[in-house]
Amino acid sequence: MCFNWKRSKMRTRKGVTVWSLALLLLATSVRAQNAPGAAVYLDTTQPIDKRVADLVSRLTVEEKAQLLNHVGPTVQRFNIRADQWNQCLNGVRWDRPTTFFPTCIGMAATWDTGLVHDVADVLSDEARAIYNGWHLDPNAPGGHQGLIYRDPVINVERNPYWGRNHEAWGEDSFLTGAMGLAYVRGLQGDDPHYMKIAATLKHYAVNNVETDRRKLNAVVPETMLRDYWLPHFREGVVEGKAASVMASYNAINGTPNNINHWLLTDVLKDEWHHEGFVVSDLGGVSTMVHGHEAGKMNFVDAVAQSLMAGCDFSDKEFETNIPAAVQSGKLTEARLDDAVTRVLRVRFQLGEFDAFNAVPYSKIPPNSICSAEHRAMALKAARESIVLLENRDNFLPLDKSKLKRIAVIGPLANNILTNSYNGKTDVTVTALQGIKDRAGAGTEITYAIGCGIPGGRKEQPEVVAPPDSIAQAAAIAHGADVALVFIGTDAGVEDEERDRTTLGLVGSQEDLVKAVFAANPRTVVVEMSAGPLTVPWLAQNIPAMLQAWWPGEEGGHAIADVLFGDVNPAGRLPHTVYASESQVPPRDEYDISKGFTYMYVKGAPLFPFGYGLSYTQFAYSNLQVSPKQIAGDGKATVSVDVRNTGKSAGDEVVQLYIHDGPSNAPRPAERLRGFQRISLNPGETKTVSMELPGDKLAYWDDGAHSYVTQPGTYDVLVGASSADIRARDQLTVSSAGKFAP
């Protein structure tokens, strides 16, 4: 259970909590900081840049080096504690329970940026609550985390085998950019003066292979970098004002990212005007000495080159080697001061150098962690994430009043799927428990594991079953009104430093499904995976299938709600599910035009990008593009009427794609350029409008060193998925448009 902060607090005889007393006592510190003669960096009436400059001017080289070690010692002269960064991917990492949400690929499947913002807002509330607890009470229980968080992961899923697809937002840079932007804004808050917590965009850039990741070199043309690999990072920096960006382990075109001046300075800081800092991935400097540049570079050189390239913040190697790098002339003091300024500016924006009660986020109490409201948000996110993949003859939803016996089967039916970057879990609901909780009164629920999943982690051991378990599962399926089979992957199959070896089901899971289906054709398969599962036999034979991802603490209830029709599923796939592994180009091919993603896939996929069914039906009509002709730097509005023609209320995700005219360069079949999730009652019609500015039609032009929209005619496509276009029109661009990188 969550730690009970209320119970741990001492109270005065008048009932005033320590929390309230601390806030009252700290109120006097504002006046003390602003008293005449106070140091400029402590004067809250001064501009932040002036305050930061004053503090930097007071620091020695050794103190600056300490401040650039994210887990370094306290700078004693100024009592500046190392931030002690943390993670909050789909739950704040702590040694006590925090709210546990669906994994990010599941949240991407909601296609709901408002929901993603709200989830991130909960995450940052809990992160601030932890900080507030120990800040007011130095002896507060639990880890004393700071306010710099290393999330979100916004690498695109070019590689369906990537072990960390669960951390990211799918294969499309536009969708990833929109989701990442919502997440960053939710984390950092909307106060005009203070950040709630600092977000870190990672891993910058072209990072989605775990094998040999510390010495891997991605060879990719600049046009592909600019059109596919970088736009979502630009969105998070330019629009989201993310406080931090993490340089990834890999190299791009021969230059390791930790020392890539073009990537970290020319693009990020000069073109995109990033004012925050760049942090190395853990051990990023060591990858120079022991990985990419093994035998060619010592630590002083690696630190100097990292900083001179634009990396501002790192591990103990910075603290240890910066003084020597400055003394030898390999690192300029001006660049060192710039790095320290960038890191300290963020910490000032977090309110660390102001009176505690001056920061509005200091009012978030520790007992908000794992609150009922936060748990309700986890349930909402899980419900919205579920994708209905197959539903032959309207097999779903199940009528619970007609079910006397339900067989629940599979290695993931009674398992909670965690990852490396969520927190310690509170009360969790497995699929088995969720079905028991939601089934009709008197319904018998039987359970068999059926088979195991090879692999596993120490904290989530391999699921093992005896050889006769499949036969046992088939036997209980045979005697049931319906069989529900839960299969997929866990962190033993796909995770950090563990790429998948197959897109199919590992172990005997497909044999289990076939045996259960043979015993009872009234079988539903629930896939619980992060990356796509290439399972053509299941798609061709099983009457109903759901994709439920790794759904968090309320996942079991969410799945049951969809199965029994209390929730109409409206999740949409954020990636292509390939029909065959032969469709996927080699993993060292970074030019997606060779056959990656919905934009360039060769042949029909098993399930297309943007796909998902519903228990109701929707009709599209009255597509309007206005105006029909724009200049290259102009803007059109695309609108369409969507009507719920079925008998159930439900959500539809309206998707806007563009198809380009003829070109000498490879061009995608479609490009996502807008989407909106809407709710409709039976018979209700809504008009959905989306803006289409000229820059969304542009491609990178090497010669112009900018994005260019070419004159011509563009197909405007609106539909329910990339493969289900319901309405078409055209937009004419009369003149070229040129846009800054």
C-alpha cells in the first residue's frame, strides 16, 4: 500500500500539521532573501539570467565541475545539493508506491493528447509531492529525489524489434511529436514563472537499437534525419520548451552523439534555440573511452570534446576531469560557464533558489501520491488505450448475463507487466482479477496458465508451466461459455538492452491459442505486448482480438470493461503490425523509404497504422478544404462531418493524411498531418476541423538548407486509419514556401 504520510506526521495540540507549520515558518525566508545586501543570485526581484550570472561568477572551476555531475557532492560553500535526477516514464520511480500508468506505447494508442497531458500532470504532481515531503522534513521517509526527470522517450519506432518500444510513442514522427509535446507540457506545468519538474527529451537522436548501443553507428542521410528522425525532437524543444535533452549513446554518420557538435550545438542550440541543457546518457563519456573511441581517447579529452560539442551535464567524469581539461586549454572557460549557466538556469526555474512557499507547486502535498483521483486517471488511460483488432460477427462485447462459466487462460492472465522505468507499484489488478470483479454474479471463473514465456527478469521471473499445461487449458476452455486467452511479451522479451529476436509470439503461446480454439471456437485473444506482434494465424482464425499493451495498475479492470461492453474500445495502433518479418528491412538500414513504417511498407500489413475497430459505426461526409489554393507559406483548414450511425456511444479517431504529387525523390504513400479523438452518442454528428499549414507539406532541401514546400497538387485524405480513407479532396499550392530548420 502507499505510504501514509498523514499517519506519519506529528501534530500540535491545536491540530496544526508539521506540513502547515513548515509552510508558515518558511514564509519569512522570502523577506530574508530580498533583504538589503543579499547576494544578487538570492534576490527574487532580479531577472533569472542576472541571478544565474551572479552565482556562476562566484564559483571556482572545481565547484562548476561538481555542479555538472548530476549525482555529485553538495557544493558546500553555497549549500547546493546535486539534483539526484529521477525517472517517471509511466510512474514516478521511488522506493515507495506511486501511481502506475499504462506504458507509453499504450498511451500513444489513445491518440488523445489531452489525456497524455493529464497523465503527465499527475506524474509531475507526484514527483513534486516527493520533493516537497523531504524538502520540508529532511528526515522524511523514502528516497529524496530532485526535480530533473529523464523523460519522455521520444525515439520513433522505425525498428519494430527495438526492446524499448514500450517507452516510446510509435513509428510516426508527427504522432510522436504531438504526444511528446503534451507529455512535456504536463510535466513542466503551466506557471509563467516556475517549472513543476524539468523534462528531458531522450534519446537524441536516431536511437532505436539496443544491441551494441554504446558503439553503434547509424548511417543516415541528412534529408532523412530532417524529415523523419528529428521533427519530434524539434517539436519538444521549440514548442514544448523542454528543459533538457539527452544525447544518445550511438553515433550518427561516424560521430558519436556525445561529441557531435552539429547535433548538439548547430541544430539544437543554434537552429532550435534550445535554452536548457544537454545531458549525456549514463556513462556517455565512458562510451567514448571504452566504446566508440576505444584506445584513441582518454577521459580528459572525452570530457573536453563532449563539453565543446555541446554536452552540458554528465556523470562523475565531468567532475573529475573538467579542471584538467580547462588547465590544458582543451576546454574553454567560456564554454564551461555556458554549460553551468544552462544547468543552473533550469534549477532556478524550478524554484530551488527561491523561498519554498514562493513556488506554487510547493503546495502539492505528499498524500496526493496514489490518490483515488490518480488511480481513476490510470483506469481512464488503460481503457482509452485498448485496440479492438478483430470482431467477427460482433462477437464482442460479451453479454455477462448469459455467461455461466468463463475460462481465463494464458501466461499473462494473472501477471502485472512492469518495465525498467515505472515506480514501485501499489495495488494492481491483473486481467484475471479484473474479470472476477466485473463478471456477473454467480459466474464461475476458471483459470489455467497454459504455457510460459521464455526469459524474464529477477523482479519479474520467467513464467513457467508444466508440459501438460496446454492440455489442461484446452480442457477448461472446452467446458466454458467463452475462453479468454492472454498472451504477448514481458520485459524478459523486450526491454532496455534487450531487442526482440522475433516479431512472433515466443515460446508455446501460439500453440496454446490453437489448442484452446480447437477446444472452444468461442475464443477471445488479448495481446499484451509493447512492440507489434506478427500473428497471421490468429488474425485469420480467432473471432475477436484485443491489443491491451502493458496496461498499468488498473489494466485488469480496463480489459474487463471492454470485454463486457461497459467501455467501447477506441484505441488506434500507433505502429504498423507487419504481416511477415520478411517485410521488415535490415535493422541497420536507417532510411525508412526502404520499406519501414506505414509510409513505405511493401505489401499489405497484418494491421495498419492508425487501425482500430469499435462496437459502433461511423460515417464521414462533407469534407471541406478551405481555401482550395494556398501559397507555400499559407494555411488551409480541413473539416469533415462524422456521424455515429450505430447503436452505441463511442469514440472515433479522425485522421488526416497527405499524399504528395509526383517527385523524383522517394515519397511516402501517406503522411499523417492531423488527428482528433471525438466522442459521439448514437445518431450524433460532429464537425471536426484541423489546420493544414504549408510547413506541414514541406520536405528538407539540402541545397536551400531549409524545409521547402513545393508548388503542386496534394491529396487530402481523411479517414479511420492509414488504410481506411473515408473522404478525399485536393489542395493546390501555388508557390513555393521556405521554412527555417
